[in-house]
Amino acid sequence: MISMCKMHLILTGNGTFLPCEPYVKGYFCIFAYWFNYKTAMQVNSAINQRYTFLSETTCCLSCGGAINYAKTQPGERCVDLGSGRGNDVIKMADEVGEHGFVYGIDISEGMIQKAKANLAKFEVENAMILKAELESLPLETDTIDCVISNCTINHAINKQAVWNEVYRILKAGGRFVVSDIYATSTIPDEYRNDPEAVAECWAGAVTRAEYLTMLEAAGFQNILIFEESKPYPKGKAEVASFTVYGEK
């Protein structure tokens, strides 16, 4: 882990932060930090607006079948990153039973309200919806058995931080099953730094190699790919969807 002030970190193309070189420290480095912070806030705002609108539609927001491979068991504690309307949270809550628990994480006000309403509608008592950024999960270390996510992590500005958090909260032997997209080539900066394009679920995508490298860097083992689509156009990019699995 890099132990230095965030003022001396800059955002790289694959969504990770690295130290500034000496010649870019000082005013430029402070500007870079502010630019990255501002971009993250703008992306979060764009995501909130887009998905709050979509919360009242029946639009399918899936890019894979992560929950179909989760194999949640009675008594387990699970997390859904980007829980949306709460459908997968409700399904997992039923599977883990009264001795288990499920947390849904989202940043969209509309989705959070919709998910909470759905939990109340179906009288789900062993689940909770939390508002939080993926890079800073409000959950204790080594407490979760399974983390799922569906077409969400590509939105994160610092994807390595997200995967580090997933690793942190999982118990030893815990697992993740994530469906997401990757880009067949590096997304140009003009789109990668465009909050609206990132919110549209394509401009934040990294390449397949970068994605898998981040999983390994976080410490995950036994990484498997359960399903993978052929490349298809989305926005100004060519992307593919896959469902990936790993263990702590």
C-alpha cells in the first residue's frame, strides 16, 4: 500500500492511483488531485441522476448472471454492489434465510428508495440497503461470505480500490461473483473523463487484461470466468460482458 498524502497521487488510465513523479508535484499535483476528485463527484452525480430516473422504469440493467453463480447458502452474509431496485438482494435474503443477512450498496437515491420500498413490500427483514461509494464500503473486515455485482464496478473511478475493499470485507475463503463489462481497447481520455459517458455504462470500462490484473493485485485466487459475450458496440466503444469469480 502506498503510504503518502493523496495530494501526491494521480489517476491512471486503468482506474488506479499512483504517486506523482517529482517533476509533477507541487501545484500540478494538487491540480491533478482536485481534477480527479471533481471528476469522481461529477461521475457520482451523473450516476445518481441516470439511475434515479431508471429506478421507475422496467429497463433491464444487467450485463450477466452473477447471482446465478453465487450459490448462496443458509446463514451466509452477502453483499450486492450496485443493488439497484433490490431484486437480487431479495433473492439472496430468501436463500440465506433468517440466520443470514444481505447488504445492498448503491449511490442512487432513486434506486435506494425503490429497493427499500421493495424490501418492505415483500417483508424482507434480513436485508438492508446502504448508501455508500464502492471504494469505501461501510462493512467490517472479514465478515462477508459472498459479494455479487452486476454491471456496476465499471462506473468506479478507482477500480483497484473497489477490489481492495471487496477483498477486505470477505472472510478467508469467501468469494465474489461479478458480472461486468470490459473494453476491447483502451477508452480515450475524452470519454473516460466524461461523467455522462461513464454513467452510461461504457466509458469507465478497462480492458480485459487490466481487469484481471486488478483482481490479482487485490489478492484474489482461483479466478474463473463463468460466461463471456462476444464484443459488441456500446456508446463510442467496443465492449464485452463477462461473469468472473474469485476467492479470498
